[in-house]
Amino acid sequence: MGLTLHDVEHILGIPVRGLAVYTEDERTPKQLLMDFLGLSDEVAENAIASNAFKSYAVKLSWLEMNFKEVSETDTDERVVCCARAYLLYVIGCTLFCDKSGGFVQLDLLPLLEDLDKVRTYGWGSSCLAFLYRHLGYASRSKAKQIGGFLILLEAWINKHFPTLHPVLDPEYTEELPRARRWCLHSESGTSVEHYRRVLDDLLVDEVIFDPYKNRRQNVSDIAFYTGPIRAMSYVEPYLPDRVLRQFGLLQRIPADPIAPQRASRGQHIYHVVYEWTEGFWSSPDYHLVPEDKRERTPPGIPWACTDDYIPWLSVFSHQRVGRGLPPVGGRVRQGREEQVRVVLDVVQRALGDTGLGAVELRQTLQDIHAILLPTFDT
């Protein structure tokens, strides 16, 4: 499962098709502030200098303080600069929210030069690419925070995992974006420990793979595009053929993943760069599933897959042993039997070792405890 372009369209109501959100403008941050927000050299210099290590960004609070008001006496140039500042503020608070939550990148400003052109960009696909990258960052062992438009992620979770019991917003109406349907989890009063317990006990038939099946006719062709999506310097692979059940289709063995253009490992980061192809949105080569070729999921079996998919998955996936993890595609939990088998293997190896000492015995008991730990309620 994963976030798709169709999710972005449905939840946020913003376009995913359009010009790529990136620019190759080589102006300095100070020059960008002067050219697009009409600031003097001194004011622009002070705005950059006050940000310490974020010389490529400005504070959202600074934007609000300097551009929150316009008046009848303001020049047309001032009004346009305030409009650009407002759009930059909105983008920094939502689509491109970094882990600090208080800054926005200035290299977005050239995209706002022509206000009539702003609507022609694929902001939805860019938002998804940005979130993909930050989900990758957040998966690393030392990560303590996450960036990206988390309201999109939270709304997607609410759509697919009803057992988490999201709290509906009583003021929501169908005219509002779908993301407004629920209250934020932070406002619901439910603890993190509660969500962990619910996820530990989750069964496959408690997941809604295709929450939009009643609106399936509204799926855009672009949702089946396969290739790179871009958010400024971030280029991420978009692979809908790995989550076909979310489109009401049978899951097939997906195509090989997109190979990165290059990858490098630093002291604290692992940087992967994917190749970008100009104008791919207008290319006729993106992958589509013709309507007459689509194999619909049998009623009542939301996890249905083709016969060759399960053997493929068992070879290429990282399957784990634990409570609440049924075999993929099955209806019955068999995790306990698998755990017993693994424990017996560990014990048998230990008993067969005639030189087993206190240290080795302790390690064996720790291994058994680690295997069975997910099955304990307390």
C-alpha cells in the first residue's frame, strides 16, 4: 500500500498534472528576495543573516510580519509582491513543510514570478514527491522528526485504516477538501500507545484497500503513470503497479524498480538521485491500464492477487514474524505456528551444541524472548 496521485487528487483537491515544480534559477537568496518580493539590499541581507544555518530559506513568521497587509494606496508592484509572499507562505506551511515547520525555501520564488502561471504547475505530484523523500528520511534509525504535508498522510491513514477510529469533524461538508473530514489525531486525545496496540492487532480484512470504489469512474489516467515525480531538487520514483489493489485491480508481479542515476553514502546520510526526464507529463509513454483489460477484484476479497504474485512476494519481501501478521493473501492468522517453529529451531540448535555455556545459554533465551515478544499483551 502507499500514497498515490489519485489519493492526492481526492484528499487535497489540487492538480497533479502540470508543469514540473522546479527551477534552475541561479540567483542568490538575497537577489531572489530583492527581485520577487521588492526588498531593499539591506532588508534582504538581514532576512537571510538572521536564519543562521538556513541561508537558502526565510522564516514563515518573517513573511507574515512583512507582507500580511496591503492597502488601497499600495502600488501594483507591492500588491503582486504580497501575493507572491502569501503563496510562498502557504506552500511552506503545507506542500513543502520541512522538519522545522518554520522555514520555506527561497528557490520556490521563481515559480511564483508569473501569478497567472502558478496554476499550471503539478503541485499535487510535487507534494507527493516531497512527502516520499521525507518518509524515507523518517525511516532512518536516528530520525526524530518528519517533514512533508502530514495532513495528506494522516487523511490517507484515516481512509484505509478505520480501526484507528478517526474522529469526524462535525463542521465538515462535502464541498470541503476530503482532508477536512477528520479532526487531527493530536486533537482527538488518543495516545500513541493506543494506536500501536491497534496496529499490532490489525487483520488484513480490517484494511480498506480501495476506499474510492464508489468513485472509481473519477480516477484520472495520470494515476497510473509510472516514472519519476519531482519536487524541486527531489526526484522520486512513482510506481502504482505495486499497489494495484488500491485501484480495485488484481495485484500482479510489478515491474523492476527504477534504478537510481547515482547514489552516495556520507557520514550520516545516504543520498539517492533518480534521473529526471523533461516533459514527462505530456509523454504518451506513461503506463496505463486499459479499461477493457482491467481485472476487477472478486467481491469481498480486497486483497486478491494473481496466482504468481504470492510466491514472488515471499522471495522479494522482508517478511517478519509477529502477532497480527497473517500470511499475505490469506484469511487466517498463522503467525503463532511460525513462531513456534522458529523457537524450536533455536532450541534444537542450542541442545545440539555440547559446548553451550552460560553466555551462549543466555543469548539463546534472549533470542527466544525476541521471537515471542510480539505475542505478549503485557
